[in-house]
Amino acid sequence: MRSVLLVAHTTRRQIVALAERTTRQLCAAGIAVRMLATEAAACVDAPIDVVQAPDAATGAELVIALGGDGTFLRAAELARPAGVPLLGVNLGHVGFLADAEPEELDTAIAAIVDRSYAVEERVTVDAQVVLDGVVTTQAWALNEASIERTNRERMLEIAVAVDERPLLRFGCDGLLCATPTGSTAYAFSAGGPIVWPSVDALIIVPNAAHALFARPIVVAPRSVVDIDLVSHGHEAVLSCDGRRSVAVPAGARVRMRRGELPVRVVRLGDMSFADRLVSKFQLPVRSLREASPPPDEVGAD
């Protein structure tokens, strides 16, 4: 039997109503719907199978995320290890990760029923915390893994190497290693470039660095980026997608590389990434000269 895992931001009544509607429509088409127990409890009017993390997506055809980018990232934690494609329906603000808007929900459900959708693989980043040559922690991110200071009164002193070759050293608030998918998120806010999701690369973005050269850098997909906390008086935190955080002791190294597992993302229509940028960021596609009448026409009436 076909099945999907539904992940929803159930603290909002609007989303609960959409989750119940989605469940009824999918079940009517012969597709079973699963939800985590805490979220299923909010959807009392829908026939839902209750499942447990972290294997909730195993065997499912799709994962559907109803909410903002935070809900999408939470759903990615379940979809990635199972290799299951993830469809986001934006009920947040910008919602750059989602492919559908609420008014497109019926169309999205029809596409799922008919299996008329495409799947893209998105690069992830794997991060390790290494202390005295021993890997103490491992984590991953879809958008970015960021090293951030924990002491607001003192900057981090870090040294950056790429493929074991020294590259940069400076004081800063932090440093991000972002994927192309995450280039429109935290990395963009920190001054990084927008990179098309199909590009296979990682983007290194210093955050408020005190240095003459502190520009974003795009490295090869097989490159390994090492960030050393060179000051033994400073600790840091490694944050992955703003959801999973681990301590980085003073003197430790954070090693980042292309993730072993991608996140598979569902695309329903033929909207290009350029169109998505224009729509989400409300970019001007006409110049001021095109938008204004010629000077000799002003006041002609």
C-alpha cells in the first residue's frame, strides 16, 4: 500500500485543518498517511497511522511538510536517512525551501496521487568536531553548518584550511559552511553569494570577520574544510540548520565536507530557480528607466 509521512506545524490551527484535509484526500485515493504521535494527536478528524521517529519515513513514498522552512528542515531530518523525497507546502513567511503554496495544495495532492512530480538531490554538509585527533561529535546540515562564538564579549580566533592547506586566519563572530540550497538563507544574510541548487559545491562565509580579506569562498565538492579554534580561551558552538547544536571545546577543530547523504526534494512544476528568486525576494525585473515615462512625455497632458 502506498503511504506518505506528513509533518506539520500543528500549533497553528490553520495548518491542522490543512493536515486533516490532506489526509482525507490522500486516503480517499488509497494512500495511507503517517504522522508522529505528538502531531497526530492534534489531527483528531483524520484517519492517521501513528509512527515513531527516527524511522518514521522508512518505506514511505514521500514526506510532506506543512509549515515554514523550520518545518521543512525538521521533516528533512526524517526524510534524509530513509532516502525519501520531501515536498514542502509553505505556510510560513518566505518559505524558500517549499515548492507549493497553500492555494496549490489540491494540485500538489493530485500530482502525488498521479506520481507526476520530479525529484532533485540537494547537497548536504557533514561536520565533525575533532579534539586531540579524536572525533567527538558528528552532525549534518541541509542549509548550513555554522561555528559561532559563545562569549559575546570576545571574538573567536580561527584558522581556516582547505584540503589541509592553510588559507585564512582572523577574529570573527563565526564562520558558515553552506550548501547551494542554504545560499539563500543564513549565508546570504552574512554576505554570501546566491548559488544555483544544481551546483555541486560548498560556500565558506565568514561572519563579521576582522580581516582585510574576509570574502566568501566557493570550494570544490570534494574539498575538506578545517576550522581550528586557535585561542585556547575560547569555546564555540556548532549549529546545523539552526536546529542541532553541539559544543566545540577550546582548541578543537571542526572539519566540514560534502555530506554523504543528499536530501531529495520534490518539484511539482517547471518554475526555474531564477523565477523562484524573483518571486520569493520580489526582485525587480524592470529597470527604473523602463518603469518611468521618457522625460519629454512627463506633463505632456
